[in-house]
Amino acid sequence: MKNFVRGLALGATAALLAGATTYSATAQIHTEKTNFTLTEPMDVGGFVLEPGSYRLKVVVLSDNRNVVQVTNVDGSKVFAAVLATPHAIKTDETIPESRFVYFPPINGQPKALRTWFAHDTPYGQDIIYPKRRALELAAAAKVPVIAIPDDVKETEYRSAELTVVTPELQVQPYQPPPPAPVVTAARIPHKRLPTTASRLPLFAALGLLSLGGAVGLHALTTRVP
């Protein structure tokens, strides 16, 4: 009987550890991606995409910059890789149904992607543009645009200097914004936000219940003559 009780305890502990490991692994492999189809050209970080079907996917570089990859739908071919910075959703912000926010169009040029919101995430990705293109967008949209030098290569993205082009066409150092409050589901109609609560307390409770049952069973068996 002692071996049986010990086995129950070990089994409960193993179940608890397995559940925690599975949850951790699932969280680590989660990536942001969106499939979409274009019917007209679109500028993403200085790369013009022609009409067709694509996928956007995030590759994390650091706390304040990521790479947004543009691939075919199955992810087997990369068409472009551009820099982006995390965009925290503000309390008064509404995410468009398309999940894409564009700069105002400039006559004769493709529409330019400003922010992409992946599904089931509490933030988006602000696309960074080469300085020359950022100057055009800032002047047309009358908003600041984050920029990188025109000659930066993808291998230099991690350390490339970020600047901000103002609507007055001044170039200023980039300062990462402070984290914005997380938007609740009530503030974004018809949008489901990700479940952020950890499942570890549930696994712990199940483990404790199993251990308690084992202890109770042991107590009952010791009373039987």
C-alpha cells in the first residue's frame, strides 16, 4: 500500500510538471502571423508588393524592434523583411476589421502600410521606413514616421539607428514610448483578446487534489484491521 500511495504522489507531481512544461512550450512557440490578399500594390517598409496572396510574420529582435517578414502563404519563400516597432493599443483606439492601418495615399504611389495588428494580440507592429520614404509619408500624413538610413541592410537591422521624421520634416532621435495600458475586450467591440492568465495555478490545484486524495486513501487503509 505504501508503494501505491507513493506512486500516486509521484504521478500527481509528474502530471503537474508535464502540464507546466506543455504550457510553457506552447507560449514560447506562439508567433504573430496573418494571411492576406492584395488586389493592388502595397508598400511595406519600402518594399512594394504586387497583387497576390501573402503572409506577414513577426521575428523578434529586441524589446523595441522586430522584423516583419513578408512571405508566400505557406511561408516557404520570403519576399521582404522590414523593421517594425511594437505598437501598444491605446484605450481610445479602434482596430480596423482588416487589421491594417495605412498612411494617407500619395498620388501615383502605392498605399503604404503604417501599422499591422496580428490576430489575438494586445499590440500591433508599426512599420519602419527608409528615411527618404519616411520624409514623403510624414509630409503627406502630417504624423511622425520612424525611419532608418536608406542604405541599411537586413543584417544590420538589430543595431541600425532609428530616427523619427516629424511632420515638419525634422529628423529627431527615436525614443521608445512607455508601455500603454492594455485594452480590455469591452473597449474593442467584436475583437477577442488573448487569454493572458497563466494555467499554472490550475495545474498546481490538480496536483494538490491528487496528493490530498492519496493521503486520505492512505489514512483510510491504515485504519482497516
